[in-house]
Amino acid sequence: MNKFSQLFNTNIVNICGQSDNTISLESIANDPNFVFTNDPNYETKVLYFNDGSIINVNSWIECANYVNGGWTDNISYLQNMEGHYVAFIGIITLFTVFIKKKKIEAK
């Protein structure tokens, strides 16, 4: 097993938990008509994607599939990115106002 697949397996276990499920995640990803079955014994988990999308998963295999696709159970990094964007826009705005003020004073 290479480091890349080992990282995904670690993420799946950390987020979704352990499972003896033997369904191949690759076969699910290649089947656009795959339907996940709710598992009443699995506690619903909320997953987040980097574009702000949110999904509730109701089975281990559904959770593993989404985590394998880059979803996470941690939204804090998304909130941190929003803060960076706001700060960047604020700095650009202040810089623009400063430049315009200097041009007006120079006249």
C-alpha cells in the first residue's frame, strides 16, 4: 500500500470509524447509479467539502466514499480561508483608498 492510499485509509478510519465492509470504493466511484443504503446502526455524520457543500451520510460505506473524494468532518479550515479572503480584500481596499488619496493630494 502506498503512502497516498494509506493517508486516505487513515482519514476514512478517523472520520468514519472502523468497518469490515469489503465493497470497493473504486467500484462505487465508477458507478454513477450506485445507491447508498441507510444503516440504522450508523450514527449520521456531517461532512464538508472545500467549496462549502455539506452532506449528511448515513452509512459507513457512504462516509468512506465521500471522505475518499476529499470531504472532511472539519469545517474550521473552511472558516479560516474565509478570514484570509476578507483580510485580503480589506488590505486591497485600504491600499486603493490610500493611492487615490495620494493622487488627489498631488493635484
